Amino acid sequence: MKIETCAKFVLSLIGIALLTLSGFLFYQRLAFIASADRAEGEVMDLEHVRSSSKSNPDGTWRPRVQFRAPSGALIDFTSSSSSGTPRYEVGESVGVFFQPSDPRDLLLDDWFELWGGTLMAGVIGAVFTGFGWLVHKVTSQAA
């Protein structure tokens, strides 16, 4: 098998797998939001996440948020996503999506937290698929 044939196959396979993952993540988020309730929370603290990466020696920040569930329980959680500069300030009000059956199953109502993974998988998948197609076009014209 020629290297070009192998390259277009591998690139396309990785691209299609990532596009499939993106579709799955998109559906999963839509289903979560459709079944979730929404509450207002408050940023209680900004947690510094240290990085071992030389490209980001300063690390990142993620908010610790608190909100009251309909049962009256006070739920405290730290966001799973972080950023190089804090996106929130302590005391700021933020939206929280949570599952009524389990208020600890939650997500911040934040564009990146909801859709960032889906978008990244989709863009990277499209790039790999595009390169696979490009290798196919170049090799089929050369033959």
C-alpha cells in the first residue's frame, strides 16, 4: 500500500471519528439542557489551576460556584473548564443547568462549558477529513 493511500485513509478515519464524536457530544448536551432546570448561582471563589506546560506557566482559572437547589440544599461545585484569564469575578451571578433528580449533575450556563468540546472535536474532525480529501484529490490527479 502506498503511503498516500495510507495517509488519506488514516486522516479520513480520524476526521470521521472526531466528527462522529462531535455529533454525539452535541446530542448529549441538547438532551442534558432539555431535561435540566436552571438556577442562578454565585461565584464564590476563583480556583487557580497550576500548569506544568512551559507554554502556559501561569496556569488557568476556574470558578467555584454555589447555588440553592429547589429542595433548599446549597450546592457547591467547581467548573470543569478553566481559562487563562478569569472569565468571572467573585460575587458575580451565573446561570447553572442541573438535573432535577440529581442537582449535583450540573453545568454552568457558559458557552464554552456547554459547547467548547463539541466545537473543538468538530473543527479538528473537519480539518482531518479535509486533509484526507485533499490527499485523495492530489494523488488521484497525479495518477
